[in-house]
Amino acid sequence: MRADFINPFLHAMMNVLRTMANMQPQVGKPVLKDDNIARGVVTGFIDLMGEQTAGSLAITFSESVALDLVERMLGERPEKIDGTVRDLVGEVTNIVSGGAKKILSEEGYDFYLSQPVTFVGKGHQVLHSVYGPKILLPFHVESGDFVVEVCFRE
């Protein structure tokens, strides 16, 4: 997968966390993911469909990061993964995909975004809507780790 498809998601994720959650994320080295197992307990997922190509985005948070994100963005800390956490993870996924979509549209790629969906539970599967390489971007923040997965049709 080309870096010009990955970088917009990386930049959008960094921007959302810095501006909306006052977090200072550190990004690790991107790796090719060879399975469908989530690397956390709550995932936001969205499809990006276009004429030139199609793909999907999944953002999977550990419980500690998801709870911290809710506290930073909404001012209240839930005790566990609940409906508020699910909604916020879906909304963050939507905002990140929208930010990446804007960058990609400036490069000539136009996409339609689906509604975000969320999945919860240890070991849940992340099934991308297209066949292609799954790039995993690991992130670290003060409260723990999370990952961004990007998959685009070859």
C-alpha cells in the first residue's frame, strides 16, 4: 500500500487527539497485519468507497485509552466500556476518516464514507470490507496503547 494512502489517516488521528483530547500521541512503526484479531477491546470501523479505489479504517482502543478519551473529551469517566464509550469511539472514527478524506480529495481521490460502527469485546474480529494489505499503525498515549488499521483494495 502506498504511503500517500496511510499518511492522511496518521495525520488526522494525531490532529484529533491533540486538538480534541489534549493528548500527545506517539506513533510506532507501521506493520503489515496478517490476521483479523483486534488489538484492543473497542473498535470503530468505517468504509471508504470511491471510483478510483475503496478501503476501510478501523481504530481499536485498549480499555484504558478508551476510558481516558471519554474523560478528556466529555468531562466524565465511565467505569467500563458502555454506550457512551461506543458512541465516542464511533464519532472519533468518523472524524478521523473525514480528516483523511479531505486530504485524499486534495490528491484527487474522492470517497463516500459509510456510517461508523463499533465492536466491543476482547479478541473481537476486524473484518475489512475490501481485499488488500492491512497496515497497522501502533500508537501510544499516556493511558496506554491503541492502533489504527487501514486497508485499501489493491
